Amino acid sequence: MDFVCPGDPAVWDGRHFGPCFADLVLGLAGNAIAAAAVVYLFIAKWNAPRAQNARRGLAEKLFVFGVAGFAACLSLVGLTMLVKKKFEGKDVEDYELSFMCSQFITWMSVSIVCVSGDWFEIIYNPIMCFCWILKILLEIPHLQYKLTVLKAVASLMEIISFCTATTFGLFVIVAAVVSQSGNRRKVNSIEAPLILNEEKAECEITNMVKDHTLWELLTFKFVNPMMDTGITRQLDFTDLLELPAELRATSCYDRLLSCWTAEYQNHHNDSSLLRAMFCSYGWTYLRLGLLKVLNDSISFISPLLLNKFIRFLQQGSGGMDGYILAISLGLTSIIKSILDSQYSFRLAKLKLMLRSSIMGIVYRKCLCLSLAERSRFSEGEIQTFMSVDADRTINLCNSLHDGWSLPLQIGVALYLLYTQVNYAFLSGLAITIILIPVNKWISTRIAGATEKMMKQKDRRISCAGELLAHIRTVKMYSWEKLFTERLVERRESEVHHLAIRKYLDAWCVYFWATTPTLFSLSTFSIFAIMGHTLDAATVFTCVALFNTLISPLNSFPWVINGMIDAIISSRRLSNYLSTPEHHSSELTASTDLLKHQFKRYTEVIHNPMTFVLQNVCCSWSSSSVAEPNIVLRDISLQLQKGLFIAIVGEVGSGKSSLLNSVIGETHVVGGSISSCGSIAYVPQVPWILSGSLRDNILLGKEFDPRRYKEVLQACALDVDISAMTGGDMSYIGEKGTNLSGGQRARLALARALYQNSDVYLFDDILSAVDSQVASWILEKAIMGPQLMQKTRLLSTHNLQAISVADMIVVMANGLVKWFGTLEAFLATSYSRISKPDSSSPTSFTVSVKDKTPIVSCELKTDVIHEDDSGVAYEEQNEQVEAEARKEGRVELSVYKKYATFAGWSIVVLIFLSAFLMQASRNGNDLWLTYWVDTSTGTNNTSFYLIILATFGIINSLFTLGRAFSFAFGGLRAAIRVHASLLENIISAPVCFFDRNPSGRILNRLSSDLYTVDDSLPFILNIFVANFFSLLGTLVVLSYSQVSFLLILLPLWLIYRKLQFYYRSTSREVRRLDSVARSPIYSSFTETLDGSSTIRAFQKEGFFLERFIQHVTLYQKTSYSELVASLWLSLRLQLLAGFIILFIATMAAVTFHSSSLVNLGTPGLVGLALSYAAPVVSLLNGFLTTFTETEKEMISVERVAENSRDLNLRREAGRQKGGLSLFM
């Protein structure tokens, strides 16, 4: 390039890009690409048919045209000045003219496009959005050269031009995304039942974004009504923000399901959930990367401006340079604040979409897995998929972008350090490189400990689920101690791996926290030893860069851990989702999933056979087992329509397995099974939903009063209902715990009868009722007019049922020993069946005349009341308590309770070590300031270095103490919280379990306990560090710049107002979030228990819709919480930008006017500005982590509230007598 740039370094001059290369290659390239894109899109739109453009407001059009026109005028002025200098004979290079000319052409083309309404949308095209980002990135080296070499006034035009381009590009990108997210979306048929008025709701969702101005969307002002409500009264679900169309659970679920289906069809057992996630949301995620690049790039402008500003103060020159630089520092902070909030908002929205998608497909898989295939996973493991693995997988969204962004930030920061201290920074880099394999080894060990911990957690949750499912039996036989020991044993194994992870995390915290201090210590030491003199500009530019390095260096190991956790969880989910599905499920994408096909024809065809089994061999083992345990062998049956078939045999002969094979719940090892018509199935252990009795019978079917009455009478439920306070609307506890065994069996029978199916399968239902009720059910229900023409299969030992059967199947050892009519059966030896009251305990003869008299039972007319519309209604008698939700701030007693769990001595040690750690760090920076302000040579270098090293060592020791004391305290608290919760649950009276669904209790033992184990100590650690960092920053700012005290009180009042405004709302939203989360797990637990019944009735769609309703509500609370937190974050960052602007302006005024009192040396001003820069993150981090700590502390509050309620119940039970504990 010598012929183009004679006498100038073409690319690199040893410290930065050459001016020729920056202007001619980078700057001109960016302008050329943007101008070419405008021309291309103009031609493409000219030739394309006219389409209706998005509606743009007048203010938006004026703003866009105004910014483009201003930039064009600015470029024209710059070009004119260069041409004038050229004619005057001054030194003006051709590459400068080329760059400015291309700048003018680009902005003029954009301005021309903005004038025409037909082509205005060109600037919002995704291609143009990409070009603007690329143009800004290419101009950064050019701006960096101007700020480094020229005076501020001389580079004023470049600064304004860059800020204008950044503002224009940011505005266009945000407006394009906002307009795209407001596109109309049609609500599908699954989602329609979730809203009262489909068209109205769709219109509201479509226009929701359009109702807000761009200013409201950029500043999150649209959340203000919810915030106002939050400070006046307790929030309810109706007060939350409406969900945007793209966040609705159904659309998210459908999007990921289609991609996962394609992934499974292409890869089968090697399917990857991560590939499906990328297929559905990959491009949206990659586009966010462009916004992150721009955000990260702008973050490095502040150190350059800071360097220029301190050198201005050192020179003591007058002019406007100081004011320009001060304003530039504030403007840079404001732009970065907007970029930060928008990136975080769109990334969090993407995570919400992925979370609801994964929850949906995990629940769908639960509906589609047969019992045989589900045997590969424990119940606790499946629940962990929903409660833990889903959240860990979506955290990959943060980790992937951070995975490339953080190394890039570290690299740029190191380069800028090189421009300040030459090769002295390599000493700090060496320390960082040495720690990389150490951190990698620690991360690997953490991953291994996490995987083992999750396995033990699965075992513990599975055991807890078993305990809650059979709590009545456990208490009846006083097995509490036995189950407690089992749970404690599993918890100890889990805690062992948790402890390994905690202490490894402590080493990570130590290395991450001390790395910046060691970096600065080694860098300045080597720089001074090399004979260079430290000045304020160099030191505090480096300090600002060190502060910039803190976040990437501290976050990178966490990013690695997050990636590892996400990959492990995604593999677990992929393995679960790749399991072969139930053959006849209505949600199954393909029926040809197994080698031996299972056929079910849902419509009755002209076929005299209802079931055809040909040489069937079945196993309860999964299809993945090499040698399955066969439970049915060589079964060949052809069952005709309309017959009543009794299946008899000894206990364990295979009767229930035969029925389960008919509905596809076993693994068909050989042969084939086909069925015709819809099926109703009544299992031996009835499955009861938590809800009203009527809801259990209807099971999503339309209410028919006449048929409903007939079903109640046939099942002998009328007398039971008449005795209930709420009639058929009485609330039934989870699993029917407040019903007797016979009532549960008859309720399950009534559900089957009401469905009006073609085939009925009854698994020994008569054994749960007495002989009189059994006779009534047999005559009125099984043999009654409603089922007379239906095909009925009954596995039974009831003699009366056998005596009226059309056909009899005799089972023994998994084989069909005999099959035929009743008359032929009586003539065989199989008719001699065990009878307990016979004088010969081995046999008795079945007689057709052996019939028990049937007791008459009439339906009570007052059981069901009908209104004028003919729909039965009775006021519901709530027997299950609504989940408790506290109001207001988290009480101080909750924090004391957690401190008691951790140990007060540990708490004191944590706070003391954190305080001394921050004090030593502030002392290190103050000593540096003293050094650069007082040292005039290199004679005393060793003295300054010894003191500096002493501060570094002290800081390192206290950092180590804080890390390990926090790990120990968090581990102790986790152990004690679980022990307290388990003790209170295991000793609770049974009425507590009647009033609280097991899913809600299991939520305490899984999600809430996971928060206490992991999330709460993590966020609490960050909060304590932020608190002392903010305290140290305020002290140093007040010391170094006395003028800061003038705004300290107003800032504190504003800050206090913001935190009060935010906390009042965020607390209630988090509590609503916890309340909305519990029904998800309760519904999931119920579905796990009754999945075979749901599939037999083919009600998967109904239960999926119900689950989607729960997820939608959960999504709504999470979205409201997200927007509220970003509302706060943006305002705090803007407040920090004002602090930077104030300090810089006051310093510029002081040094510009000699009549004013000098408010500090250049070193102190540099220290103040370097401390003011991270205030952006410290203010936001302090309040955010404080609020997050308060939110996470709600889990402790819920556990403590649970324990307090249980103690009160037990005390009341003791006053009434010991037996009341079980009532």
C-alpha cells in the first residue's frame, strides 16, 4: 500500500492502526457496504410488487430523517473543510478526502430514501441493520486513532459522527425488531380454549406493542401502571403485563415440537435437543449476537476518553477540550445503558420462549410414554427434568454468547493495556494463562460433582414422592422413622457431592476475585522496573481497563460451568425425549416407532372383532433392555364386539398385564395387537384428579344432565354425593385422599361410563366394594343398558361376574390356558377356583345359579340442582387450601432464620472478611494515587512496590477467607433447612396432606430446596460483595472528589425512591411467580400417576391444554418480573451516567478556571472517574442482587411458613388428643 499511503504506516504503527488504513480500508469499506446496500434494496423494491408498509409515526419519521440529514450535513462540512485546506496548500491526504466523500455519499443516499414514503422501509431491512452494525464496528479503529493522537477539538467531528451513526443504527435496529414483533399471529385451536374471546384476545395481543411508543419500549415505561399498582395494594394475576404473541406458551410449544419431531425422524436415538432448539430459535439468537458485538465495542470507548481527559488535566490547558470529553463520557454511558437493557430484554424473552417450549415437550412426552418405556426413568428423575434440567438448558443462551464475547472483551482490553504500558501487561497475562488450566480442572470436577449430585437428587425426590403418595399408610403403620432414614440417607449422598461443588466453587471465587488485583500489581511492578514513570493518565486508564476485565475474568469460569451444566441437562432431556412413545397416543407424531406395530382404530369399522392378539409376547421392561422379562407369552385371542369377557386366574397370573397390553402400556416383544373403537379403562388402583367430583367424571367431556344422573345411579354414587356438603361439586383432594377405596373405585367407574366408549376394560374393580354394591354395579353398570351393546373385559375373582360372562379367559403364568363360553368353562377343570370360606381350601364349583341378591338404590333428587339452562350447579366446598402468599417485604425474621441455619459465627466471619477484602482493595488504589501524585522519579520505586504488594497479599488472604466461609455457611444452611423441613412434613397430621396437594409439598422439597442449596448462596454471595464494593466506591469518591458530596444526598433520595418503587412490585411478582409455578408441578405429578388412564381415554390433548394454561400463567408472571427488573436496571445505569458526567464536568470546570478552588490532583480526579465508571454496574448490581436475594429468600420464607403452620397444627392436635394427628 505504499503507493496509496506514502510515508505512513499502512496497517500498524506498533500501538494502533495507521490513519491511512483506518480511513481508506476500514472507514471507506463500511461506507461502501452501507451505500451499496441502499442501492441494492432500492432497486429490489422498485422491481418488486408494491406491498403495504408498516405504519410509522410522524415523530419516528422526523427523527430518522433528522438524524440522517444531520449526519449528511456534518459530512459535507467536513468534506468542505478538507477541500479548503487542500486548496490552501495545507497537508491533507487523499485517503482523508476519500473517506469523507464516501461518508457524505452514504448519508445522502440514506436521507434521500427517508424523504420518499414508498422507500422509507428500506432502512429497516435486516440487511441494512447488519450494515449499520458493521459500519460502526469498522469505524471504531478510526475513532480510536483520532482520540489517541489528536486533540479533542480536532477530533470533535469524528466523535459526533460516530455518536450520530451509533444513535441512528441503534434506533433503526430497535424499531425494526419492535415492528416485527408486532406482526399479527393467528391463535390456533389448542390455544383458543385458554381465552374467553379468541378474536378480541388476538387483537389485543397484536396491538399491544403498537399501543406503546418507541420511547416507552426503549425505557420500559409501559410497565409503570403495574408498578403504580404494586405500591398501593397487593398485586394479583390480573394486574400483570399481557404476554406478547411470541411469548404465549402454545406458539412456543408448537415451534419447538415441530423442530424436535424433524430432529427425531432424522437421527432417532442420536437426536439432540440443542439442534432442535437452534432450528426453532437459532437465527433469532444469532441476531442478538450482532447487538452484543456493538454493545461490547462501545464499552471500550470510555477508557480511551478517560485517558484523554486525564492527560488534559495533567497538561492544565484551557479551551473546550475538557467539556467535550466530559460530555462524551456521559453520552457513551447513556448509549451503553440503552444497549445493555435492550440486549438483556431480548435475550430474556428468548429464554422464556425456550423454557415454555421445553416444559411443553417434556410434559407431552410424559403423556406419550408407555409404562414399560417409562420404567427406564424414576419418577423423581422425570420430575427433575421439568424442575431443574429445563432451566439449566435454557441458561445456555447466556453461556454461548458469553463464550465468544468474554474472550473478545479480554483480548481488546489487553490490547488497550498494551497501548498504555507496552509489554508490561504480559506479566498479568501470564498469571491469567496459568490460571486457565486450573480453572478448567476445577470446572471439570464441578461438572462431575454436579452430575452425581443430580442423580442423588433424583433418588431423593423419587423417594419423597413415594412418601407423599402413601403418607396415610406410612402414618397408619408408624413408618415415619423408616422413611425419614431413607430420605436422610439420600440427602447425605446428595450433600456430599454438593459440598465438593461448593468448595470447588470457593476456589473459583478466590481465583476470579484476586486475578484483577494480581494483574494490576504485576503490570505496574514490571512497568516501573522497566524504568518507565507512572503517571495518572496511564495508571487510571489501566485501572479502568482492569475494572473492565473484572467482569469477563470473573464470569468466564461461570460461563464454562453453565455450558457444562446445560450440555449435561440437554443430554438428559434428549435421552428422555428420544424414548419410543406409546403406539396409539393421539400426540404421537409417528406410529411406526417400534419394531412390532400396535394398531388402534378409533372409528368403528365393519369388523366383528374388537381385539385381535396374534402370538403376543409382552414385557414390562423397556425396549432398550437386551433381555426383557417376559410377562405374557404366546397370547392369541380374537374378541368379538358386544361381549362380556371375564378374565380369571390366580394372583400374578397376568390378568392386569393382559389389559395393559391391550391398551399398549407393555412392550410388545413379539406378535401384534390390534384394537377397534374407543376405549375406557378403569385400573385396579383408581386414578383421581384433584378437583370436583363432577370434573373427575366429565374429564373434559360436555355435561349432559340426563346421562350424568344415569351414570351416578348405575355406579351407586348418588347416596355418597347426597351426604357431601357440596354435592357433586365437592372438592376431592389429590389422589382422592378424602374418599374411601370403594368411593374411588366407583368414581373411576362413573368416569368410564360417562365417556360412552366402544370398549370397556375393568381391572378387578369389584374387589374394592362390598358384595351388595358389587352386585348393584354388576347389574346396573357392567350389565346395564348403557353397556349392553359394548365390549367389556373384566379381570375378576367375583363369582357372580363370572357366572354372567359371555366368554371366559383363564390366565396362568402369563399364558392363556383356556378361552371359551361359560357353559364350556363349567365343564373344564378350570372351573374349580380357590374359595377362602370353603371347607376345602383348594376348590369349589362355580354355579350359574350362584347369584347374590341385588340391593335396590334410588337416585336422590336433591343431589344435583339444575338451573334454568339445564346445567347442574352446586356451590363448591373448598377442602384444599389455596397456596399461601405473604404480602409486603420479606420479614427480618426470615433473614435471621437463614442466618441461624448457617450459624451466626460464620455470618460474622463472612461480613468481616468481605469488609477487609474491600478495604485492602481500596487501599491498593489509594496508594497508587499517592504514588503517581508524589513520585518524581524511580529512586523510591521499591518502596512503593513493597507497599503495593502488601495490599495485594492482604486482599488475597481475605478473599480466600470470604470464599470458603461462604461455602461452609451455605452448605450448613442447606443441610439444616432440609432437616427442618423434612421433620415438619413427616410429623404433620394427615389433614395437612388433604389440604395441600403433594405437588405443592414436592415443590418445597425440590424447587425451593434447590434454591436454598444453590441459587440463594450464589446470589447472596454476590450481594455481599456488591454491598461492600459500593460502600468502598462511595467512600473513595467522597474522598477523592469533595464535590461528589453535593449530589450524594439527592442521589441517595432518588436511589431510595427507585428501590422502594421496584421492590414493592418485584416482591409481589415473585410471590405470584412461586404460586403460578406450583400448579405446573402438581399437574405434572398427577399426569405421571395417571398417564395410562389418560392414554386409554385418549385425553392427552385435554390434559396438554390444561398444562399449557398453567405454563401460560407462569410465563406471564416471569415476563412481568423481567420487564420490571429491566425498568430498574436502565434507570440505575442512567443515574450512574449522570454521576460520571457530573464528576468529569466539575473537574473540567476546576482546571479550566484558575479562580475556582482546586478540588483535587489529576491522580485523585483519575481515581474518582475510574471508580465512577463501574458505579453503573455496582448500583445496578447492588439493588438487583438485593432484590434477587429477597426473591430467593422467599423460598426460605415458604419453608419457614410451612414449618410454622405444621407446628401450629401439631399443637392443636395434641390439645385434642393423640388420635387427631391422623385425622
